[in-house]
Amino acid sequence: MVGSRPWQRYSCGNGMEGTIFRSSLERFSAVVRGHKLGVVCNYASVGPGFRHLVDLLRGHGHEVVAVFSPQHGFRGEQQANMIESEDGRDGRTGLPVYSLYGSTRTPRAETLAGVELLVGDLCDVGCRIYTYVSTLLNCLAATSALGKKLVVLDRPNPISGTAVEGTGLQPGLRSFVGMVPTVLRHGMTMGELLLLGKEAHGFRGELEVVGMEGWDRSAYLDELGLPWVYPSPNMPTVDTAVVFPGGCLLEGTNLSEGRGTTRPFELVGAPYLEAPALVERLERAELPGVVFREAWFRPTFDKHAGTLCAGVQLHVTDRRGFKPVLTFLWLLREVLAAHGKAFSWLPPPYEYVQDRMPFDILVGDARVRPMLERGAPLDELRGLLEEAVAEFLPRRRPFLLYGESFPEVEPC
């Protein structure tokens, strides 16, 4: 690897890095020039040379007057879920920072008073259960009400834009972790999601997505030769993002999803599990693209902190064959079958929802929990997921900015 600037060391040899980021940043700069800018971003909003978007904008003569921060804060200072941030002032730039994950999740009119153009750059991880798209949709609602414009800098879906899998989102289960009606693994970019979400919510405000050039929908982020800047504290690698569309469902249960370890969402465990027996049950299903290994771990925080947990580690052997949602639903089904008395679904509240079960909010389909409880066979779960995907694909097609690559989806 050569090159004097750090970002130039990350290249896949076909100009992809320059095309996706440098040209889009140039077009982004042209769109926002001459305006007083509010920037919706976090610590992963970096560009060439690993320079932060706020620094890049200011360095090119743009006037940034305010920062708006999503969950986990502007500098990533909040480790855990559902830990709010307060408004403040950034110690390095001196800019006011307004929290969109605290007393409000939508920019207040007074915080947008001096902003002529609101711009957004937040990294998605390819899963419906991620609050950053909800934050940007709330920003669109706010700018729509004030007659202002939202401009969003698009980025690649890190787990590809072709693989699509999961349950759909029933209207009664929409929440801050599910505002856009997609399946769990949607295969869309942030810009595409916002266009779909704008129509779904009937927002009339002006939204401009500054798109990429030359993005290969079938590629994972690390296959593009691009660096991974973790977009939230428990999303340390691309491997984490690969398992997340299924692993995130464990947040609605008393199973540890590996928070408080170095392999969140790849490790699953609880004090009551029997690791060897669970591995044996899971391997019988011959789920594609994954191997289960007996594992023991002691989380340093979150569920079962300081307590020895037995369970499994998922080792993904084939990313393109792996079905994260089917895999974790089957894992839950097998845990229920073997440890039904010790296992439990966590009660509300969860992510500002007080009256619905967290697992139902996460999975988005109220039929799933009863299916798991009665021990639904694997083919029945597959059928549910395939039905949801078949309904979703035509709905997403009008919002795809980069065409479609095939195979778009493979059967579960």
C-alpha cells in the first residue's frame, strides 16, 4: 500500500475510492456553497484523509453554524443504547451541538433559526433497526415545516445493496428503530432509504441526495478497499454489521447479544444456556454460510455484566450465503425449546416505546414471537421471510439510485 495521505492507502485499484468519495464531496460542496450550514453528523462522518466532514467543510470556506448529533453523540461519547445526550458546545471547534437523541429527537425551530441549509452525513449499516435514518427523517420533517432544504451525502451500504432478507414492518410497530417500511436487511443506501421514507410519511419538504458514482451494489465495504470507521460503539467491524440484521433481535430478550465483549452480536449467551447442546441443535439445521462454536464469556457491561455466560459464537464462512435473520430466529427458537422457563422476552419500555414488547418493535411483525414460542419449523420461518421480501422488492425499486444488480435476492 502506497500513498502519502492515509485515505489514499485504501484503494481497490479501479478508482472506486476516488469516484465514490472525492467526486461526491465535490458535488456536495457545490450544492451547499454560500449557505449557513447546520450539519447532522457524528464521529464516523469522515472523508479523504480521515478528515471529519465539519473540518472539510470549514477548510473549504463553508460556514458551519451548528452541529446536530444522533444517538451516541457527536463524538461517540455515549457507549450504550438508550443513553441520551444533552446540548452543548464542541470543545475543539467551538460550535454549538444540539442533541437529537435526548429531550428531543427532532431539531427545534429555534436551533434551526440561523441555519439556511441543513446537511446530513450519517453512516447506515444496512439494517432497518438503526436510528440514524430515523434522525434524518425527523430532520426532514423539521426542515419541511420551516420551508428549508435537507441535503444528504450518500454512502455505500456496507453489507451490500443486493442481499435482502427479513421480516417486514407492520404499521402498528413503527418506532424510532423502525421508521422506514423495509425488511430488516434492506439492501439500500441512506439516501435511498430517505427517499422511500419521505414518500411513506408524506413529507413535502425538499430533499436532495448527493449520490455516489461507480458504486457496485454487490460489494461489501471492505471489498471496495475502503476503511471502516465504526458508526456506533458496538459496531466495531464489517463482520459485526454482517450479523447485525439478525443479532439485533436479541436486544428484546434476556440473552446477551455480546455487548460488553469484543465481539458484539457474534457472541450469544446467558448463564442458563448449555453451550455444547445448543451448538448441536443449531448445527442440525444446516443453516447456510455459518458455523457455531461453543463459547463462554463474561460481559463487562449491559446484560449479565460480570456473570459467566455460556453460548455460541457465530462464524460466518460465506457472507453471500449467510442469512442473518433466519439464523437468529432459529437460534431463538432453539433456545426457547431447550430453556423455555429460563428464557424471557424483555418488557417495555424500549427506545421511547412504552406499550409494546421490545422484540415485536425490533422484528416488526407481531406474528413472529408466537411462531417461535410454539416451535415453528424452519420451513415456516423461511416462508414468512420470503413472503416479506417478495412484497418489499417492488416497493423499493423506484427509490434505487444506483440501479439493480442481480441476483437481487436468493431464497432463504
